[in-house]
Amino acid sequence: MLDGRLAYWRLGSPSPQTMELLLQTLINGILAAGIYALVASGLALAVGVVGIVNFAHGEFTMIGAFIAYLLFVGTGLDPFLSLGLAALVLFGVGAITYLGLIRPVLAAPELNQMLLTFGLSVALQNIALLLFGADTRVVSTSYQGATLSLGGLSFGVPPLLAFGLSVVILGALYGFLDRTRLGLAVRAVAQNRLAPGLLGIETQRVYLLAFGLSAALAGVAGVMLSVMLYASPTVGFAYTLKAFAIIVMAGLGNLRGVVPAAIILALAEALVSTYLPGGGGWVEAVFFLVIFVALTWRSWRAA
Amino acid sequence: MILVGLLLLVALVLPGLPLGEWRAFLLDTAQFAFLISALALAWDLLARTGQLSLAHGAFFGLGAYAAALAAPALGTLPALLVGGVVAGASSLFLGLATLRLHGMYFAIATLAFSEVMRTLVLKAPFTGGAIGLPVQPAFGGAFPLGGYYLAVGVLALAAGISLLLSRSRLHYAMAATRQGEAVARVLGVPVIRVKLLAFMISAFLAGLAGGVYAMKTLFLSPYDAFGLGRAVEALVIPIFGGLYTTTGPLLGGLIIVSLETWLRLRIGEGYLVVYGVILVLTILFLPRGLVSLFHRKGAGHA
Amino acid sequence: MRKVWMVLLAVLGLAGLALAQTTVRVGVLLPISTVAGKAALNGVQLGVDQVNAGGKVKIELVVVDDGNAPATAVPALTKLMTVDRVDIVIGGLASGVTFALSGPVKQYQPLFLCIGAASSVVEQAFSDYNRFFHYHPWDYHNVAAALEFFKYLYDSGARRVAILYEDGPFGSAGIQTYRQQLERQGYTVQAEPFKSGSGSFTAILTRLKGFRPDILYWIGYDVDALPIAAQTRQVGLEPKLIYGAPPAWPTGFEKNNLSNDIAGMTAWLPSVANNESRRFVNLYRRKFGEVTDEYMAPMGYVIALSLGRALEAAGSTDKDRIAAELAKVQMDTPFGPLSFKPSDTGRTRFQGFNQSIWLQFQYLEGSRRPVFPPNRAARPLRFPGNY
């Protein structure tokens, strides 16, 4: 069993095989970062702009996954084509959630907001369980197993599509945040939640927009997950956990740092999976270890 | 304070009350309720210094495993102490590392710690790993109510320490730390010592609760013992019941477990939806938690 | 005088009724919110309907959710025993939960009909308890059945097997045994752990390309089926057989082309050619409006039917008399013949099914058909598979 691994630790100049493996690993990592960045950006908007620790973010993802699944089962529509619809629906869901539940507790202590979103998360997850059962459901598309080969490297088509779409969507998001007035207002609120009120920007509208966008991004990620993984009431949980870790690593309120943080973490995961013996079992621990070290080291360095 | 005493008294005499055919079921449910309430009290202790931890699942789990592994050699009570000490020691490390972290950063760091701990316990050779660890019952099963009274004991200890701290000078030091560390330092509060002390006491109690839990369920698995769900429950209960008090986490824990159990028996499928809705409504209408129903004005100590 | 006659008649009539029909309350303790638990409950209810329709016995079910965790299951059992006062309990799906129940079961002494709990840790826990009837095969049976299939594949030319196992109790339990036994059969084995549900297998599968496995064997859950199938192809790993061993497969997987030629192991398929199975499928469809894939449904059905037979034979509600009759039950079931013998290790006295109920199936164009053992195969195994 060891010889397979020793082959990767050759002395001397790296052989073409080891280079290929390294490149492939890096590519795997970057492709995986697409969805991470999508979910994390959505969460960053909720936490950084509105200031809400949204425990129900994973449920927004889950709703997106179910929308894609149900459309597929009902009309045969390819999930990737239902992205737009999912985004719209989730924006609406996010807006309603904001108006009905979030706005009343904006002034309340942070912990109360946490309890609120936690209760919401429990309720949403279990409504899904009641309606659909705990079954894992998968869709069927022609390209699910397809792969693109360039040189000796292979790019799975679904992850490539997901990555490409994430780049486009996040590009649009950051374009919006950088270049439009509303976008700048959002960033201003993210950086300092008090000041904009004094400057007369309609903070309420900004909050509504940000929360709606947050849910829409989660929904889009959910659609992608329905293709690459499955749809079920619990599909959102693992990604949300990692999203929290990613935005904290980027720094709260730092909307731009989310993408690099997602890439770093996805790369770390890929490298561990490939090069560490038995890596599959350690990936999560390494992910969180990196977060822990980054947070604590940074805090001591700032002293 | 009176309410706390009353609740503990009821817990003490519960086995003797004429509960009829529901007795065994109530005692069983109560045991788990006491343990999660003790965990919630422990969490609240730490929260008073402004440190909102997601690591209490890990402290609980570490205490559970340490006590389970030590029990065959040391006997029940010393093993439980070992569990608490192990949890406390790990919290010293965590507390030192996270001294300069606050808010969400602190929470995520503690979460990361918890996940790493779980993986370590999963991979360690002597913990039974993924398959799990069978555990001896408390006192070798000699006393039928042994486990129950251990749970009462842990709860009473947690409540007692919480009350003591809220009446000591430490109470002001903790509140000052929570409200602003820089100002607290200026006022002469030894912030580092306060934070670390709170951490260790809190983790010790959590570890004790974990040890008793292990001896009740007779089987430990890393996914159950280190469950994130438990860490979140430890956070949800004090908010629901009333933060920075003793009555809050205690009452909140008992009510939440009772509510959950009652809903599960009554409604069956879908009971968690009602549970989630109740949580949401409670925080919308009782922002200070359940204890606000008792204290109309002013901040009570308990 | 007429009054006396009427009273006498009434009394005789009532006595006759009571003698003619034994009524028994049975507790059911299952994780109802999980797919397997719901299927099991459905099966039990279906079986009880059949038993009650026979008229000689009446079973009343008291159903309690065990919450799939010891903290909820233990109080739930306590409630069944002390509040509902049942003498018979059908339950024990998850191994960890069943282990935790062993203490209270031994305390309250019900007749315990165990529907799941394959882990031999549970066998150890109940080894000193005589009212324990374990229907489901033990994990060593599962391993033996899989190894039989591997031996067949070895004879067909397979030499290298890569095992992907999830790093929880389900995946890790048998891994050492598998590795040892497979190597003893002559295979070269490489085993890799993974986190179930993470969906990321590209790294591990890429690494396995150098190993060129003939068989890709994965032990995980339904959530891993599609990612593994998809990423195996994406990475260009071309095994001769993808063989999965999850407790269940995702809904809609058979409609997905990626499932073609993937093999798996199960105790039962709706298409099994067996009179009892066909009867069960029809009854289930009539009552629940669908055909279920979950083998826990017929398992629950079998338990209810066997209990019905034991009740009829015992003619009383005394749990020990019922247990004695249950021990003698011999019946045909959707899984094959059922009878109770001591377990292979001798630790428990009443073991129902063993490794012979396991069959290997293969997906092909939207359906699953048994392919091994040969005497139960509906069509030949496609080896190498076309992935």
C-alpha cells in the first residue's frame, strides 16, 4: 500500500507524472472553490452588510437545490437552465424573510438574531423533510460524467460549468459593488454600519437588497449542488459551515477577501486529499486547522 | 434565586414523587434535561465575559471520552473528575490561543477547535474510533438511581457556581470584560485572568456533564459526543431562557427539553417545525428571554 | 329462567370471543424520520394488517419515534415499557442506538424483536439476554457475502481492488477484515477513507489512477453514489467494476445514465422472483400507493407476520410462551426461508437471517436486477462494465 504513495515522493527533479498530479490537484482545488466562493459571498453579504449571523443560509441553498430538482422532475429542464428562476425565487424568499423576521430584530443583541435564524433554519429544514422526506434525490443530465481533457489533465464538466458560472456571477456582483451607486452604498454600509445612516443613504433598502442577494446567491449554489451532489433537506449544511469559516478568515465586512480565502481553503483541501496518506479522513480537520491558525496568528500579529 | 432553589429541590425529590406509570420515562428524560441544562449554564458562564463559544460540544465530548476511558481504572467519581479536568485543560489552551479574538472570529475559532478535536478523537487508536466506545454504567450499575443523582449533582454544581459567581466581585469583572475589554483594563480588571478562569470553570462543568452522559448512554461515538448540534443547543438555551443569569439557562434548558419531548410525543412527524417556530416567536416577543417574565424591572442577579 | 339462560349465553359468548382471539399490544420503536425507519414502520403496519385480517389474533401497535439517538431512544423505550406497558417491542434499527438500548431492555425484559443493528458490538451486548430475536444478518454475514462475490470476480480475472470507505462507523467497521480477507484471496488492496457527503472524490480517484484498480469498491451512503459515479468518469479512472455498498441508493439514480453497470449489494429488490416477495409488493402498493426499494419494509413485514404466527400458536399473551413459539417458526419470506438458530459465533440464541439473503445486483438502463449468486441471478453480470 505504501509503494503507491512513495512514488510521489521521488528525490531529484520532479517527473512529468508528479508534475501532472500537482497540476491536476491544483485544478481540482480551484474548480471546487467556485461553489465555496458563491456560498461564502452570499453569507458575507448577510453577515457583513446586514450584520446578521444567518444560520438559515444553508436552507436557502437547500431551497435552490429543490427548485432545480422539482423543475427537472416536472419539466425535464436542465438544472443549470433553472439558475435564473432559482435566483429570482430565492431573492423573493430572502426579501420576505428580511421584512418579516430580520428587520424586527435588527436592533436586538446579536445573540437574539442568532436564535431567530437558528429557529428559522430548524423550521425550514423540517418543512422540507415533511414535504419531501429525507430521501436523497439526484437529477440526470447528459453531461454529469463528462470530462474535458487537455494535455494529461482532465476537467470534469459539471465542476467546470459551476466554476465558470461562479466566476461570471461573482464578477457581476463585484462589478455591481464597485461601479454602481447602490453597490457603493452596500459597501459603505458593510464597512461602517453607523455612518451611512448619517449620510442619508437609505439603509433599509440596502439591507433588503443585500439580504435578498445573499439568499439568491445561496440558491444559485444550491442549483449547482443538485447537479454535482444531490437534493435533500440537509444538503446545505456542510457548505454553510465552511462558508462561515471562509468569511471569518477573509475578515467580516471584507467582501472582496472572500474569493481569495475560498481559493486558499479549497486548494488546501485538494492538496491534503491528494498528498496525505488517508487524506480523505483528514480534509475537514485540516480545513478547520488552517482557519484556527490563521485567525489566532493574525490576532496576535496585530498586537 | 428562589426559582433555582425550587427547581433543584424538585429535581432532588422527583424519584420520590407519586408519578405513577410515567415515573421511569420522566426520570430518564429528566436526566438528559439536567445534563443539557448544566451544559447551558456552563456556556452562559463563559458568555458573561463576552466569549461566545462554539466549543462546548468539544468540552462535553472530551469529558465524556476521558471519563469513559478512566472509569475502569479509577471508578466512577474520580473518572468524572478526570473528564472535567481534561476538558478544563484543553480550554486553557484554547483560551490562551484566542485571547485576542472577539465576536464571530472567536466563535469560529472555537468551532474550528471543536472540529479538529473530533477528528483527533476519531483517529486516535485508543478511543474505539469510528466504531465507538462502550462505557460502563455509573458505579457499575450498583445503584439504580445512581446516574440520575449524578446528573442532579452536576446540575446543582453548575447552578451553584453560577450563583456564587454572580454574587462575587468576579461578577463585575466579567461584566466589565464583556462590555469592553479596554475600559475594563483601565478600571484595573485583570482581563486575561478573568477570561481564562471563566473558560476553565466553564469547560470543567461541561466535561463533567459529558462524563455523566457517557455513563448514561453506555456508548460513545465521536459524531454523537462531539455533535455540533449540542454546541448550538448550549448556545440557544441561555438566549431562550435569559442570558447572564442562573435561572435563564436552567429554566430554559428544562423547558426546551420538555417542549421537545412533549412535541415529539404529541405531534410525531414534523414536530420540529413547531419547535423552530416557537423559538422564533419567543425571541420576537421576549427579547430578554424567559426570565423577563419574572423580572419586570431592574436587573436581578439570578 | 330465561334471564339465567341469556346471562349464561352472554358469558359463554364473551369467553368464546376472548378465547378465540388473542389481543396483544406491541411497541414499535423506530427512527421514523429516516427513510429506512419509515419503510420499516410501513412494513410492520402492513404485516399487522394481514395478521389482524386473519381474525385469530389481534395486534395493536404503539409507535414511538426513537429519534435515531440514544438520548431520545432510551426514554422512548422506558415510556413503552412503563406507560404503555407493552411486553413485546419491535425496534433496534441503528446499531449505536440499539447498543444503548441494551441496558434498558435487560432491565425491563421485553420480548425484543430486532429489525436492524448489524454491528457485532450489539451481538456482544445482548449475548446474555434470552428474549432477543435478531432478524437482520450480522456485519460478519455482510462481509462474508461480499467476499463471496469478490471471490467470483477474482475467478473472472480481477486482481486489484481499491476500497473507498467513509470514515464513520458504517464505513470503518469492516475495513480491516475486508483488507485482510481480500489479500488472502489474492487481491492487491488499496484503501482510502473519505468524508461522506462531501462530494469531493476527484483527488482520491486521481491518485488511484496510478494503481489501476480492477474493482472500485466504495462503502458509504446514498449521498456518495452520484459523485463517485460521476467523478470516476470525469477523472478518467476506468475500473472494470464499480461496486457500491451503501445502505440505500438515491432516488432517481436508476434514471441517471451514470448508474449503468454499477453493482451493489442488497437484501431484497422489488423484482425478486419469489412468491412471498410479489405478494408483499402488491399489498404494499395497494396500501401505500407505491413500490418501495427499501429492504427494511419487507423486513418489518416479516417480523409482524412471524409474530402473528407465534401468537396464534401460543394462544396466550404471555411473552415467554410467545417467545417459545417464535423460536419454532419456519416460514417463507420475501428474503427466502426464515427460521431461528443460534448465531454463528454462538453469542445469541435466536438469529433469523444470515448471509444467504444478500444478493448482488447491477444497474442497467433504469432497472436493477440480481446478478449474483448465480442461482438467483436474473441476468448475467456485465464484467467488465462499460463506464
